[in-house]
Amino acid sequence: MEKKGDDTILDIKVLPDRACYALSHRGVAYEVSAITGLKKKAVEYPMPSVKNTRELLVRVEATDLCPRYMARVVENVTPKEMPWVAEHLSAVGQRSINPIVDGANLVMLDRGQPLHAFDADKVEGGIVVRMAKKGEKITTLDGREVVLDESVLVIADEKDPLAIAGIKGGKKAEVTTSTRNLILESASFDASYIRKTAERLGIKTDASKRFENGFSSALAGKGMEDFSAYLFEMDKESVFGETIDWYPEKLQVRKLQVRKEEINTKLGIEIAEKEIEDIFSRLKFSFEKEEGGWLITPPVFRADLLIPEDIAEEVGRLIGYDKIPSVLPPKSGDLLEIPKQFCYEWKVREILINAGFSEVMTSSFASHGDIVIEKPLAEDKSFARADLRGGFAVALQANSLHAPLFGADHARIFEIGRVFAEDGEHTALAIGSGGSKKNALAELTVVTKLLSERLGVPFAGEVKDGIFECSLDSIFEKLPEPKSWDITISSAQTEKYQPFSPYPFIVRDIALFVPAGTESDEVYKIILKEAGDCVARSWQFDTFEKDGKFSYAFRLVFQSYEKTLTDEEINKKMKRIQDALQAFGWQVR
């Protein structure tokens, strides 16, 4: 809420499920009235009388995309500034353009019905609602030239497009302060078409937003009446012609049968019949009592009410969902069905995690593949991935580079995910080892053999560059339906979260001989003490005995949270560690 002079501005987020009626002041007033029980004022305006004007011919060719088209000639118009109009528009974030266009915008904001006005003296012939011709061009009101094709619906005269239907007007018949004769338009257009076309052309407007959310064609007449009334208030000398209303298939009144028992069952609360009927009245539903329920006729602007469940939702939200108690559903005595794919995917995870591998998830989009993305997020994400290998290889490389930070000598990762190949979609498994080529091949051989033994079917796939990949769907087809859920993945260790450092790390190893009886922990404590606070991770990675002495080897990973460490700084730390160890008479190798 924001105070502006003597007014209060309500900034309301209207979600898509209510946009068919609530993207208007009257729609919001309807909601407030229903929620609070306050009576909504009936506001109507004086209408001008109909007189003779020039003839206007309207032809609708694209009947499937334009269910209703209304037009009217208004002559001898003298645009006059009305201060309150600019104030109203400014209060809701709209700029004043000229008195005629401002009137169209005011009525749209009030009623929700988008409107348009053409300069009648610039229109050649009648109005035609048709598909554009290939290569036709239109310069929109904001000065943008748009090349049209046969998929774009336009409002045209006998020669040229005048507007992109339901989206944006054109310059040719633009209304200016010198305009004296008008053709008013109030129409309805297919919601899905408007949404797709506005998105494809990259032109989003207040009008397209309302049309794409299914504003009711039944209200086009009210929009035309209010626009005419506004112009009549602005100039009483204006001459208003007959309204042409092309509306071959009027919107059918929707009726819904609902039962009291169904409403209460769906909401999980017992609501009295009188209270339900009170809610119907507040929502302006017409209703007739039937045995056990009602036959309901919602208002024509409530295009969102399609099934009985929608009525139950309306009752629930006005009762208040906070009034509905939370109740756990009863326990079922039936054995739950175990999804085969889900179960075996988790078995694969269990085996690999227990074998020391970590799961990763990479993007489903790729720079190449078999399936093209219609609207990619980026140039390198213009295809659905045909395999896991591409993104997985990047993840394996990144994890290998950071393996010392994980306390590992090399990365061991796997991924289970959907891939989208030309022959169909399936679930794939990728396993990667970041060790040397020979060791990676040996490790992948061992782990795929382990999977085969544990699940009882061969895991056949392709090994390339340290990555094994196979189709899990074809493997799982050979497995029986699972009889029990016996996944036993060990619990993760409790770790305290710590943000990672954006600066690079440096790895150093130190090895030494110590006399028999010297514990490695004793050596380890001295090393950590002398290394200081920059040790991100450390561990002992080797030990052996020779000539009565023990050799211990430790790895230290240095990293700062404040800066990039230099070799010189780390060399000084390593020298200090070496001196401290030698002070005990130990031989540093």
C-alpha cells in the first residue's frame, strides 16, 4: 500500500489462475467484496445517443482466432485534456499519451477489456480481421518495424495492416491530438494464439497480457460502452454511430453441478449449507437448489471455473484454509507397490556409493544432440543431451582438479539421468574415474563387475577417456519385479557446512623416517602446528618400515579465504615444518 495525495494505491500481485478477471479494478473490487462481504458499488456512465455517421464495413476472415469483434464510428471529436485522467494513470504507473488513448487505457484498467481507437480518416476502406500476408510490414506505435508472416493475425484496412491483433497498434492509423474522427475497437482473441504470438514477436503489452489469460468475450460490449461514455464525457458534441457487433457464436453460459458432501469431502471440513450459499452469493454465483447440492451458474467473467473442484476451492479460500485442520491420512494395511525403475536405480546408487563413488548431476542441455530445444537458454544449451558423457566429462575433470581438497588422490563420480537420443528417451548411467588411463580402466572394470554380480545381470557399456556409460532401461528390463525395499545406503557423516574459498590451493607432500615406537599422530600434530591456519585439508597417505625405522608421508593442501597464496609463502611454511621435525632428530626425505 502506498499513499498518493488523498488516495491509497494497492500494489497487488495477480497470479495466472485469477488473471482472467482480476487484472482490472472491477475484478479486484469483486474479490474484496467477496472476501469482506462489503457490497460492491454498481458504477455506470451516461451513454450517448446513436446518430448517423459514415458507413463502416467490418469483415472477419480469421473466425477461429477472433470470436468477437466490435467496432463503432465516432465523428466530430475534439480531444480535451481532463486533469483527473492523467492523475489516475500516473497513480497506477501509466503515462498520459493523449486524451483519446488515455480513455482506452483507463477503461482497460477498470474493466479489463483491452480497447483500441483508429483515426478513421487514415483508414482506407473498411476493417478486415485477417492473417497477414508473407512479407507484409507494420510499424508499431513505438516505432518498431515488424516483418509479418501468415501466422500473424492483423487488423487491416483494404490496403495495409493497422494493428497486430490483440497485441500492438500501428502507426498508419495512429490517433493524435489532431484526430477528429475515430473507429473504436473492442474485440476478443484466442488466448493461446495471443500468448504464443506475443512471445514469438517479442512484443508484450498490457492488452496481450489480458487476452492471453482468457478475458471473457462477453465483456467486450461493456468495454465499448464505457469507452464511448468516456469520449461523450470528454466532448458532448461528438457524434456516435451504431455499434457493429460480429459475434456469431455467443459465449455459452456455464453451469456446474456440485454437492454439499463433495465440497466438504474435498476440503476435509464440515461446512453448513447456509454458509456455502452465503459464499455463493458473495461470489455472485447464481444457483438453484437440487437434491443434496446445487446447480451453479458462475459470472461470465469467471472463465477459471470449469469443474466442480473449482467451486470447492472457492468455498475453501473464502472460509480460509487456515480454518481447515491438518489431519494425517489413515495408515494403509495394503502392501505398497515398489516401482521397479526407482528401486533398481537406488540399488545402483547404493553399490556405487559404498564403493567410494559420489553422485553428480549435470545439465540436461548440451551444445549438440539429436533433439533441438525450441527456445534455448544459451547457445551452448540448444539441444537436449543425447548421452551423459559430454557434461559428465566436464564434471569429472573439475572434480579431478579439486580432488586434493576432497582428501582423495583422484575423483570417483557417477550420474544417473535421462538422455534424449534420436531413437527415444531413456535412463543412462555414467561412471567416471579420474586416475591414470590404466588405473581408471582397471577401476571401472572392477566396479562394473561389482554391479553385475550384485544385480545378477551384465552391465555392458562403452568405456572411453575414463568414463563408462550404459543404458539402465535395457539392463533393468532383464531384472524381476522387486519384492521388497532393501536399500541400505550408509548414513552420511555429520559435517559442519563451511563455505568454499574462491582462491586456488597449493598441494605439498612431506615424508620422513622416525625411530621405531614413534607414533604417526605425534608427527602429524607437529606438522599441523607449524603449518598454520592455511591448511584446508591434510592426511597421512603412506607408511612403511625399513631397516628398523618407520617412514610416514603426509599431504597438506594450503588455501586462503582472503587471497591467492604464493609458492614463496608456502615454501617458508614447509621450511618451518622441516626444521621443527629435524629438531627431534627425525630424517626428512
